[in-house]
Amino acid sequence: MWIDPMLKVLALDNKQQINNVIEYILTKLLKKDKEILPYILKQLSTQSDTSKMSSLVTCLRRARVMGLLDKQLESEDSVNNLINMSVLQQALCHIDEQVRLDAFAFICESNKTTAVVCAWEVQLIKIFLPWNLNSQSPGFRQLLLSQLKKLLCRMKESETVMLRQIKKMNNTADGQVMNERQSLKQYKDFLSWLTRHLFSCLHPGSSFPRKTTCLTALNLLVDIFGTPSAEGFSVCNEIEGEDFNVLIECLTDTFEDNKMEAYKLLKYLSTLDFMKQTFDSVDGLFETALNLILLMQAEFFPVMTKESKSRSFVISCGQPSLPEISESQSGRVLHLLTWLMEYLKYQIKMAEQSLMSAACSKPLYPTLHSIRYVIQDVNFKSILTSDIPF
């Protein structure tokens, strides 16, 4: 009695009514009888207009979260023998952003955090991501990254379970072990593709939305898969020497969040043994940063400073006036901070003599701006007496 009137509402072009029906009626109906879901999906899949496509994908998404879709019935051709895979492809390429996001969320979400990501899901994600990294909508980008994080967490947890299962079975040639090894290889191939694709999108001239999405996604990968692993996937195995230069270029971005995301990635790269030679080859980086403090364009200096302070070698680059370098990270930052404070005193002295001269040649703002950036990374609770440079 309730199904047909509900389907009429779902066919309307009224998102508020559709959301209310799905939230308060559909969920309860799906719990009542398993036969209701196939009927609803069959009725909605007969039409291709936007409202019905949106309702179809939302119903699928809700059914998966509720655990109503049988994983064993999913294949490369259909979902649960109910919806053809081509329908999902249409949803992922739909003109309506919300339809695309709901379809992507359907793939990423699961009622089990350890559910294995199937081959068809990986294939659909590869179709979706390249065309949606450049969205101008902040809300779209935020939701996309939120769903991507769910997917990566799900892959990490399921990877851990599969590795534990393989180890438990002592690497036998059992059919289940073979399937899990195949899934692990599929994970590595996909995550390797994702890492390289995101870095390839950071080329000079890339748009601001694309850079924002890719840099944030790369940091998600580092947060979840950044730890070296002998058997599982690790981002460090996919890093190339050229990636350092790409991230350095991102530090010149005019958008503050992009600089911060690039800086986080550079800090991660600096911990990798095979990248140390690349970092040691940029001896002029810190000297350039110090020279930029003389410029009126204050925004350039903090960016270079934020990169420089993360590596001890840059503090001593061609700067005999700097104190001896401390071994700890806090000590290195304190030494740089001390140098900036001394330079600020010099600028104040110049300003006391002539404000006009100071404004023209020794402006205070770049130095103050840089000190504000540097001091953010000082953990005052962990500072040792030996770290204090005065």
C-alpha cells in the first residue's frame, strides 16, 4: 500500500520530499520485507530522468549501508542481480553532482568496515575520479574526499584482515588464500595508480580546485598507507624523485591551504631514506628564503621558511651567522626562530632611526609573518635545555 505512493514521490523533482521519504519511510519499508527492495529498484531503473536516477542511487546506497545487498551476488555485470552495472556507470557520469556523489558513496560505503573492495568497484572508481577532481564546488570536493577517506580506511582494514588470514593459514595454496592474494595485488595496483595519478595532476598550470583535491587526497593516502609495509601497500614505494620538485612548486601556490597540504607531504618525504639525497641537493633553498625576507611581498617568505625549517641542513646553508644546529626537530626550529628574532631586532633598530627607510628597505611584516608560521611547530613542552640556543 505504501510502495506505489512512495515511488510517485521519488519520481518528483523535489529533493526535500525525496530526502524525507528516504529518511523516514524507505528505511522502515526495507526492514519489513526483503522483496520490497527488488521491486523498488526495478520500478526506478525503468526511467533515466534525473529524479529517478537520484532516487535509484540513493536507495542502493541506503540498502548497502543497511546490509541488504548480498556481496556474493555482486558481479562485474550487475549489483545483486538487480541493477545492471551500466546504470551505475551512467550515475557516475551524470550531469547532476549529487547523483555522481551518491553513486560514488555507494561504492565506497559498506555496512562492514572490513568488506573487501571488489574488482568492479575499483574499475568504477577509476572511471569516476579523473573527471571529478576539478570541481569548482567546495561542498562537492569536501564530500568527495570524505567518501575517498572511507574507501581508503576500508581498504586498509580489509588489507590487514587478509594479511592476518594468509599468515594464519601459513601461506598454503588454499583457494581462499589465493583469492585474498589476488585482492591484495588488486589493492596495490589501484593504490599505486591513484598515487601516481594524483601527483600527475599537480603539474604547473593545474587549476586551484584540482590541486586542492589532489594534495588533500595524497595526504589521506599518507595518513592511512604512509607506514612502510613488507607485504601490504605503502605510499613510500610509489614516491619518485620528481615528486619533490612538484611539491616545491606547490609551495608557491597563492592559496594558503594548498601550501599547507604540500608542506605536510614534504615533511613526509623528508622522512624517507631514499629521498635524503634529493633533499640534500637543494642547498640554496634556505638562502633563497632568507633573501626573500628583504622583499615587500611578504607572502613568499613564510612558504619557503615552512619548508626550510623541517630539514636541519637548510639552516646552515651559506649562513655562517646562524648558531650550531641542534639534533632535535624542536631545537632546529628554535635556532631558526632565534635567527628571525635577531633579524627583527635589527629591523626595529633601523625603524627607530628612520621609518621611511625601514618601510622601503627593511619592512617588519615579512619577518613577523614568518615568526608566526615558524612558532606554530614548536612544541614547548618537549624542548630540552640543550635545544635552547641562548
